Amino acid sequence: MPEALRVCALYPDLMNIYADRGNLIVLERRCSWRGIGFELSSSGLGEQLDPDAHDLFYIGGGQDRDQRLCAEDLLESKSSALHAAAERGAIVLGVCGGYQLLGHSYAIGEELIPGLGLIDAVTVREEGPRLIGNVAIEVSLEDDADARPRVLAGFENHGGRTHLGAGQEALGRVLKGHGNDGRSGLEGARRANTIGTYLHGPLLPKNAWFADWLIARALGRDSSELSPLEDELEQQAHLGARRAAGV
């Protein structure tokens, strides 16, 4: 196994609402407890990316103003690197606003914010209330150590409705909550190792099993190869998030 998990946080000063930075802390701690090194770097506005220097790229959620700034910068200074990283199998994880930026575009009225096009999806700010509340989805990951469908639980708060292309795989099926658009019954999107989701809360402290899957996947291993941890508190956090969602 490589000596360290190399993580790059994109725009951590701008895209970090709903404690999304907690996702990075969980990755660091679960690596440390297993004796896996952890290297965290960041890339902000105007900074270039080396597509081969990181195993996992992470972008959290932000306000519309900050998301506009990041969308412009992504296309100008980071798009080709992220496409190259995704092509070689690096993890690219986007949460909420970060998820929206992984798609083709985000339309707010007459304004069209371009995205990376790493997933086949468009987001539109439509008429109607924001999609807010606790949410739980069922996911099936082909190389999860536990082969049965698993539950991700968290919190969603988004005004945009994300619509997946005809051949685009969702991350999961909505058990409780709104999901991508409040109608399709789908949540998030996944294309190989590029993953987008609306689940805040933050995501990984409430779903430690998914953090382990990401770590193993980023390191090119099966999650069954990770040494087990004493996860009583993590399991309680997960069950609490599921109860909050009604699952």
C-alpha cells in the first residue's frame, strides 16, 4: 500500500459550508489510526494543479457568489488537470456546490455557470422551495467489502435541481429526502471514481464506512484490505443520522 493518501482540497476557504471540512478530518484520522500517511494540500483561485500529485481531489459546498468564482477558476486553471486525474483513476469528490460544478452547467435564471463536465448532469435553479432536510440513500458499490447495498445519511440544502443525462449513473436511490431534484428518486452521480452528492452534515463523519471505501479506492486497494477499527462512536453517528432521516 502506498505510504500516504495524498489529498488536495479545492478552494477550502470558499467552498466549506455545513462543516464540509470535517470530511477531510475524517480521512486524515482514519488513515492515521491505520498507520497510513496522509498528505493534505490545497489549491485556491489562480493556482495550477498537478493531476498526478494527488490521489483524491475534494471540493465542498459554497454560497452562489463563491461558487461563481470557483467555477470560473476551475475552467481557467484546473479543468484539464482534473480531467486528466479522473482519467487515470484518481478520486474526485464534490459535495453540494462542488457536485454541481462537476456537471456541465448550473443555470440561475438567465445566468449559466459552466461546469467541468466530469459527469453528465445539469443543474437548474427552478421555481419552488429549497430542498432541505435530513436525507438517506441506498448505494451499491461493486468493490465494497460488504457487498450488500449500504446506506448513506446526511443533510441536504439546495435550491438547484440536478438532472442526470440518460446514461449517467446516480450515486444512490433516495430512501428519505429529496435527492437530486425532488422527483426522480435519485441522489448524486458517479462516473468511475468521480462522485458527486448533496449530502452535507458533513458526509464522512456520519458515514465512516464510505470514508474507508474512498481511502481504499484512492489507494488502489479493496476496502476489505484496510485493517478494522473500533467504530462504536462512528456507528452511533451513522445510526443517528439515519434516525434523523427516518430510516
